[in-house]
Amino acid sequence: MVLNSTSPPNSILVAVVAGTLLPHLAGRDRRLMPSKSDVNEDAELTRLRNLVRQWRAEASRQGKPLRLPVMPFLLRNIWTGALVLFTVLTFSTFFITTVAQVRQYFQSSVIGLLTNV
């Protein structure tokens, strides 16, 4: 979305909020990102296992429970939620037995629009 002087104030507000929150929600713990020293998957897994062992040892020394980093909120999560909602709505139509008649409302609206042309 391109913001200019004619953009409505609501779109500017949404853009600022999204630009502020999305990087924070999508942020990852940098310690879990692959490093250049990991030559293959086994080296990366070994590094991650050692890192978790260090976190466990540190948590036990402090007498606190181990808190692992939280996975970031990804666009994949949004699409998955939308697809699940769409699937539920689609399958819920099998259970509809009566259909509300709204034809008269739409006919009068369309006729009103056509006569005002």
C-alpha cells in the first residue's frame, strides 16, 4: 500500500501499527538461527542440543523451570487459520436445512437502483 497525502487517516494508522507489531511478532531468537559453522544438518542439531543443555543447566542453577523460546507468529499461521475457518464454514453448509428468503429485499434494491439510472 502506498501512502500519500490523500490516504485516509485510518489506513495510515493501520500501516503504522502493522509496521510496528509485525516485526516484533515475527522476531526469532537469534541463537536458534543457523550459523555459518554448521556444515550440515547433524552439526546444526548438535549445536542446538548443546545450546538447550546449557539452558537447562543454567535454569537448574537458578532454581527456575526451563523456558524455551517461543516460536514466532508467521504468515503460515494466518493462512492455516484462514483455511481451517474456510473448511469449517464450507462443511457447515451441509447441515443447513432451511434457507432464509431475502429475494424481496434484493429485488426492491435492484429495481430501485435501475429506476434511478
